[in-house]
Amino acid sequence: MMAQNHRSWLVWSAAFVSLLSLSGGLGRAGGPAAPTFVESFQYSDVLTEFLSRWRISYQLDPLARESRVRIVSDTGAAIGRRVAQISVHAGDGLDLPAGDMERPYACDLNGSRANFLEAQPGGTVPTERAEIQVKTGTLGGDLVRFGAPVWYRFSFKVLGDWPSDRPVSGRSLCRTVIHQIKQDSFQNGISCSASPFFKIEARPIGEQVHFFAQITSGMACATPAVVRRTQICAETLPRETWANVHVRLLPALDAGGRADVWVNGHHCGSYRGPMGDPKQGFSENGMPIVNVQPRFGIYRDGRAETQTIRFDQIMFWNADPQGHPDWNIDE
């Protein structure tokens, strides 16, 4: 099955090989492609070096950023001894709907009230975030583009302060996004709050986390919105343990879109079909644009508990990395 998946991937990506070779994406003498972006967080000057490559959520209070986004030591990290640590506390980067309650918790240990809040007239869910985002144009260009394949990997570890949700009947697990890539949608210059076209979640459940990827397509600005969300790669993972995630992605607004996800070397899900908003998604000169480049961190429905996550070994390739030691999965 893995061999068949790899052959199908080669079929749709073959059209891009000559273009990528011209851009320097292919390795020398037919060897594995070198990554175009590598982040191992081995900084001597965090403010200068880290912030030259990453931006921190603008919604987060500048006075809190130094304590919420840190470079720390971790002896169990995949590489090196220093990793990124990102924490979210109640109220961090709070997006509070107008007229909502003063302390807007959408989630607690019994799960999420998001569906109830959204069902109210004009109802939206208060959210919190602390994320880092690859800067547009880092190392000469966007890492993710419509119509171009991208391969990437990262490692993450959920720390012990992750809430131990045990949902009751009628409630779902609390939304907890740890990675997202987005094409915003606008109508008459006003945002339609479009979902990321590709995201990965790690929702709390007891002493573990429920891990999955989700792909979104459709017209977010329609009334009502015409949006399709497809989940792939449902896994249950332990806390306090590093997990390795590999993704190969071809963002496309039509049926040519592709996504495959691996966790700890296990191929856990595929998607074939459109992504993003074909009508009012962000574009420039008539071309669709991934205007929100990859983000890593925590984006969640509002809650009282603190959550902390660590990231390591973030790498992107713009050509097939099969054979590269850091793309060590069996396709």
C-alpha cells in the first residue's frame, strides 16, 4: 500500500520536477533534495536570530511574549538540546466576540461549549492563541504555495499541564490547534473568518491527546457559508513524549489537491480534493495566495487552564526528499 501511495504521489508531482530543479530544490548528482528551511532552535541570540525568521502572534500582549514563547533545554529532543516552548494562559491573544461575557470560557474539563455558542444568534466562539509563524519571504520565498508540492516534518511534545478533558454527553473535545496554514477569505474588504485549509490538532482527552489533521475547502463568505471540512489521521498519543509528524502537501483549489500525513513513521491518512476558497480566498493579480504561512503553537477555544507545547526539528523541502536522513519514513 505504501508503494502504491508513493507511485501515485510521483505521478501528480512529476510535472513540477523540472521547475524545482531549476530553483535548486533537487540534490546534487541525483541525491536526495536538501531542505529549503531548517529550524532547530539553536540560537545564541534569541531576539535577533529567532525573530528574523519567525513572527509571534500579534494578538498576544507584547509584555507576555517573552514568557509565552521561549527557547529551552530538553534532553529528550529529536536533535540538539534546545527547543521552542510555547504556552497559552487564559486570556492570551483573546479574540472576544462583541457583547460576550467578561470571562469567556468556551471549554472546561467537561469539553467544549463551542457548538452551543455558535448556535446562538450571531454566535461565535471566543478564542486564545500563542503561535509562531514563518515569515513570508524567509530564505527567498514562501514555503507553501498553491499549485506547488511541499514536503515537511516537525516534532512536538505536549507537556504535563495539558488539561485532562473528559467530555460529557453533548460536548466535543476542546479545539486545540497546534499547526495551521491558511488562505483568508474576504468580501468587500471584510474578513469572513475562513478556516485554515490545512491544520493539525492535538485535543486533550484524559491523560492523552487526540491527534488529527483537517482539510477545509469551500466558500466561507457565502450566506450561509458553504464549507467542507475533512478529517484524516486520527491517532491517540501520549503526553510528555516526542512525536514526529511528516506531511506532503499539494495545495490546490480544485480536485488536484493532495495531502498525506505520517505520525512516528506510520502513514495515517490521505486526502484528495480541493483546499481553500476558490471564490473569495486571498489572491494577488488573480492568483490564489497562501497569505498565512505555516504556524506552530496553540490556538484554542477560550478556557481557564494553561497549556504548554514544545517543537523541534521543523524542516521544509520543495522537492521530493526521499532518501534524506531527516525524511526517514517508508512511503
